[in-house]
Amino acid sequence: MSSLDPSYNAVMARKNEIMKSSLGLDYDDFIQSPIAFNYEGMMKATGFSLEEIIQIQRDTKVGNTPLYVLHNLTEAVRKISAPGKGASILLKDEAANASGSFKARRASISAYQAQIKGYQGMIAATSGNYGAAVASQAAQRHLKCIIVQEVFDSRGVGQPEIVEKGRACEAYGAEVLKMSVGPELFYMLLRTLEETGYFNASLYTPFGIRGIESLGYEIGNEVRDRFGRAPDAVICTHAGGGNVTGTARGLLAAGCDSTRIIACSVDLSGLHMASDTAFNRKSFTTGHTGFGIPFATWPDRVDVPRNAARSLRYMDEYLLVTQGEVFYITELLAKWEGLERGPAGNISLTAAVALAQEMDENQILVVQETEYTGAGKHHNSQLSFARENGVEIRRGDPKDDIPGTTIVIPERLDQVHGKSQDIEKLRRSYLANAAKNYPVENWTANDMAFLAADVKKETGWLERNLPN
């Protein structure tokens, strides 16, 4: 039995040592100041080429997923668009990965790293598909697996999607530590890592992000092979930033320098993600603004010293959609395209319907993920649970959607609009958060260069927008 102090404050004080031991990666090698670090150096420290990553994933049933043209949905969008408008909508079917989501790409490299470094098991803190992905990859690598999962509110009631994901983790052989919503999740992760000596399969390590690069790489190369050019835009569901970051890096590796990277989240504004009362009044447990906004404006609020997911470094646009719009498109995907997929994986598809109407008919718009569905993940289960928790479900204009109060499902396709998020405002918020961590008067030329790259702007823009 460990003689180390298990109290909250003591464990949190040891977090850097715990992280170093559980990752085999010393972040001190890359940190340059309280805000700047050698980002590309950290990513290269994984030691894998993109070709090696693709082979590692192939060995555990990950990658090379189908890319479909959604003919019926594209045709329907063109009917409601202005003449000459209505881009072709393509969909990368990531439900075909082992465990049923793109998260298998993230987990695959962590599992391989854990195996070759001699760890006996893997641990991840998650409420979602990532836990199932880690469990699936661990099983194939003969590793033990523990998932620390936020499941319940204070009444002991679990959101059906989260309960389903926990069931999937257990089906793959993982031990699931089921917890109520609150700040103790990170504490329990640290304690479990320290007590077991297992590998930390965090969502935010360079191993996890580099695993997604193969997704963008596949999209870029397959679109070019089939259509003779790079995609005009790729839409990525945005939560913690890894999906946007990894996909964009893969597209760049495939030579798709001019492809627009569009992030998309479900608008859950007004619902606090750590609130016990709000926990079961949201129908999406990931891919929403409760993660998307905070992680864009300060990526390093995570369980590792520096986050490898840097969404503002790569995104060109950021679109928000409503819960009702996503449920509507989920239904259309099944009935028009014969693909029944989970609602959270259809967030970016919903944005695609809105964006395709504004793009030219000869342009190519790629939705870069889907996820499996079933049981609690099915949209009918989600809507039933929302009703049980007092949320009104009705048909109408989704602009009237109020997160946690009303889910308004569109009556027609032309009511799916989404809304643009002000990226400039997010960039300024990021700088303000950087200033809170390290006063502006202390910023060096290296800090300025890092921050400019992190918000995808020139240093001149940075100088004009320095926080007061």
C-alpha cells in the first residue's frame, strides 16, 4: 500500500510527477515560459512518422474508413439553394473503426506506446466514446484498462448516452469507475494513475492528437484521388480541440494547404458543464460549447502540463448548431442515406447542410466523422430522457431553441441554418487568458511568436490586440 498522502491537495501537488511517470514524456523539455512551449518539438517527440501511425492503426482495426458522397442529401440541399449553389457533401464514416468512432485513432497510438514502453495497463478519464476506444485498443494490445467516468448527477441518475458508453467500455473488458459530476474526476484520475503505475491515455497528449492526423491525411488523399483536387472545406466537430487539430495537421501533411478548416459545436450556452442541475438537461455530452469555447480560449486547462490540441491554431471558421437541428439531420441521414449514426457524430453534418447552401455547386465539402449508435446513444432515447427532465420538445424554428429548456426540431431542411461564432473574439479571449497566466509586460519575442501561431495570426495582429 502506498505511503503517499492521498488527500486532494497533496495529490494535486504531485500532479506533474504523476504525469511524467504515467506518460514517459517530460514536458519540461518543451516548456519555454508560463505560456510558450516548443509545440512542434513536442509533437515530434512521439517518435512516429505518419506512415508508422497508419500501420499501427491498421494492426488494430483503425483507419481506412469509407468516404461516401451523400447524393440524396446533396440533392435536397441544392433544391433549397440559390442557382449554382449547393456543394457536394461527402461523409467520412468513422463508425467503421473498432469501437465505432474516430476516437479509436486517438487511443490506438497511446495503446501502442503503453505496450512498447512496458506499461501493464491504460487509464483515461472520459464520459464518452474515448473510453470505449481506449478499452478496445487496450484489449487488442493485451493491456488492462481503467476508465474514470462522470456518469451521475446527485440523484444517481445517469444520462442515457453516458450510461451506454460505460456499458461499451465494460464490454471491451475495462473496469469503469463511475462517478458523479464534479471536480473530483481529475483527482481520481491522478490517484488511480499513481496507485497502478498505468499509462495515462489522456485525450490531450501528442500521442492522442497525432493519431487523428491519419484521418485528415486519408480525407485529403482520397478526395484528390477521386475528384482530382483537394476538398474545399472540411468540417470537424469541436469540443476539446483534438479533432480539429489532428484532422487539420493530417490535411496539411496531404498537401491540402488551401482547404478551409471549419469547427462546429452544439450551442449549449447557458448550461454550466460542472453544474449538477444542468448535467441531465443537455442532450449532448461532447461536441458542445461547454467544451468548445473554454478549450479554444485556453487549451491548457487539461490533465497534462501542455495540451497538444490547439484548435485556434488551425480553424478558419467556427459554426454553432442547435440540438434540434442535429436531431433532425440525424433522422434525415437514416431515412435519406440509409446510415443510422449517433447524433453527436452528426454535429458537423448539420453544419455541412447549412454551409453547403452558401458554397458553389462544384465545390466539395467533407464531414470528417460519424459515430456508432444504439441503446442510450440513439436520438429517440435522448429525446425521451430530455422530456423526463422537463425539457420541452416541439417542432418549429430552431432559432427558438433554448438549451436546457426547449429543443426545437425543424420542420423543413431550409430551417437548418446554424450560426457563425466570432473567431476574432475567441482569439482575444485567448490572449486575455494568456495574460492572466503571465503578465503582458513579461512576454518575450518568443512568447509573442508562439501566441501568434496559436491564434493563426501575424504578430502585427497580436500587437494590435494585446490585452490591457
